[in-house]
Amino acid sequence: MAKKIVVLTGAGISAESGVQTFRDANGLWQNHDIMEVASPEGWAKNKELVLEFYNQRRRQLHEVLPNKGHKALVDLEKKYETVIITQNVDDLHERAGSKKVIHLHGELFKVRSTGDENIVYEWKKDLNIGDKCEKGYQLRPHIVWFGEQVPMISIAAKEVMTADIMIIIGTSMQVYPAAGLVSYLMQGHPIYYIDPKPHISYELEKSPNLEIFPEKASTGVRKVVDILLQ
């Protein structure tokens, strides 16, 4: 019997809770290119703009709740060791009750020092110029920006290597390195892919045990969880 499930989630699962997806249709935020608010270059150029972008995201996160997709995943823990690897920066998996969550792209409710990246604080209010760590450095969002390393990717890859089953939810499978995680799953192990517009990547194409559920997370996750709990 399978013992361990690794779940990879993307923006699709949080969108149903009302979380604005990171990049809207035209790649702009209030007429600013996303690179202006989500890159080291953008931060160097205009810190106030970057902080306001994330302050708005953080405020919004206080107003949303986990949906049926988040909640259904918690049920897997009754029978399986379950690890969630998320590309999302919200805390909806944790609020739903999932116990082991790896955030690839950082967390909105955390900030870190610009002078010592090991100094990380829980932070649920606005972050402003002048908010500093104990060493006197300006704090920044604890988010992986475009062009930055993804420090949690090696930890996530190790989890996938030891998984018996993988579930992919609400992600385009086009953002790397996250999309490449599926290649660490042992050949032949089942993959369930839930997304209204599933994109069969090169890595997924090679999987003989791929089952696709072309629907939203709120309904598709429940179906897959019920199959696995039977």
C-alpha cells in the first residue's frame, strides 16, 4: 500500500478562495510591469512601490479563507504521510489544517532582513521603509523574486523522490524549477493532475500512470482524495 503522497499546488487552488493570482492577464499591476514589483532590480529602483504591492497582497490575505480544495487535502493525512509543496505565498494550506507545507516561493506573512537572510520574522501587518531587523537592516518581503534562487527546491525534490503518489493541482506546469519536480518521482508511480486547463509538460508526457482531471480544485481535489481514501 502506498505510504506517502506529495502534492504540488499552484495559483489555481488559491484563486478559488479569492486570492488574486500573482500575474493577471496582461502581466501588469496597476500599470506597473510585474518585474517592477517582484525582482531584485525593482526593489533596488523603488522600494516603496514593492512594499505597497506586497502590503496589498498581505491585507487581502487577511480577508480570504481556505476552500474545499485546501480542506480536502487535509483528509489525506488520515491514511497517508502527506507533504504539500506549494508555489503559493499564502497560508491557506496551513489554515485548512495541513501539517507539512513547503513554500517554494516564500511566504506573505513573513519578512526577512536585507543584510542577513537568516533573520526571518512572522509579519502580518504592513511593511514600511524604516522597518528594520535587530541588526539595523531594512526588512523585505520573504518572497522569492524573479531571478533569485529557490532555496527550498532541493528539499522539495527529496520529498518527491520518496513519494509513492503525486498530486498536481492548479498549476500550469510551465514555471521552473517547480514544474521540474515531477521528474524526481520514481518512474511508474501514479500522478493525478487537477487543472481546468492542464498543460502536459515534457516531464508529464513521460509518465505512464498519469490521470488528468480537467476541472477546478474545489471539485477535482475531492474526487482524487476520495479515490485514494477508498
